[in-house]
Amino acid sequence: MNNIKPIDGEIVIDDTVEFQEKVEFQQGISFTGTPTITLEDNTASALDIKEGSNSYMKFVTTNSGERINIAKEIYSTGQPIFISTNDANQTIGPGANTVVIFPDIPLVDQGGVGYSGGTFTINSTGTYLIHVKIVWSANATGYRNLYIEDDNGNFYGNHLIYPANATTWREVTSAVAYLSATDTFQVKVFQNTVGNLDLEGSIQRYRTQIGIVKLF
């Protein structure tokens, strides 16, 4: 069977069927029992899922080079993703732990994480990857601290720097944390210079950023 185009009715296959070329389905396809799809061995394109000439997913069975090539973006509504960027400076006074503020409207919000006034709220229990980037204004004195703290007093991704010269300093921290629904956390900073420092936001590449994704 080289080129099958099923009609609008139903086709039932009770035994093994081998397709050597293209198969087109005009409606849905359902499997019952425990079917197996077996691909040709040692083939650069054993199965290619396409739309027109655009490949979406290709199965490669070449010996010692087996892989699945995914050519399009993967979007999952089941795994919450949250990304926010602050495009304004935030002034941080010396000697106090200060909550980092992000815009109330994030760049990306696929659900699962809420935000308001510096506090993130977890809506879906699971393991999360949290990544934060900040840039301090130029100053060579004291030290800087960036960390994540949840409402139970747990600390994640604690990062400390001692600037060596009076230039802007980037701090980045990442943490993997198991968080339950209704848990909250904040991103906090500390600096102990003799005056105020800014978290830079006016220059695009310096802007304070956070990304949160639920891993599982």
C-alpha cells in the first residue's frame, strides 16, 4: 500500500500492516489495545512528521546516531512558565534586605505562578527552576547579596559578590525548589556600601529579569 487516503468512514486493521511510503489521514486516528509502531533500522529519516515541506519531528534510526529531531518550538500548557523584566531602576538602600520588584504584568505567563507587589505565589505543586539576573550600579565598596526566600524561611540560590572596582556588576542566581500550591517567595538583595545603589533597568541588557518554569 503505497498511498492510502481513507474515506470519511472507519477503517479497522486487525493485523500487521506495512507502510512503505506516504499515508494521509483526513480525520482522526485511534489506537486500541497495545499497538506498536516499528521504524526502519539504520535510516536517516525513518519517520518524518510534516506539514507540506515543513518538518516538525523526524525520527533518525541511523546506527550509533539514533535521535529525534524537533524542528519547531515546543509549547506545553501543562508546565507553567513565567518571565518578567523590569525596565526601570530600583534604588536599594544600604544595610537592609530589600525585596526586588518586578512589573505586575509579566512578559510571559502561562499560568501556575501568580505575582503581586514583589511576592510570587505558586498555584501548582511541583519542582520549579527559578533564574534571576540583576545588575548593580557602579561602586567598589562593600558586598552584594542576591537570594530567593520562601514564606517558610527557606533560602535558595544565595549568591554573594565583592566588587573589585567601580563598575556595574552583574549577579545571577538559579535555584531548583520543590514548592507547594499557595507557597510564596520573594527575590531579595542586600548591599552594605555607605549609600544607595541602583538595580539597573534603563539599559536593556542590564534589566532585572526573572524566569520561572515548572519542571515536573
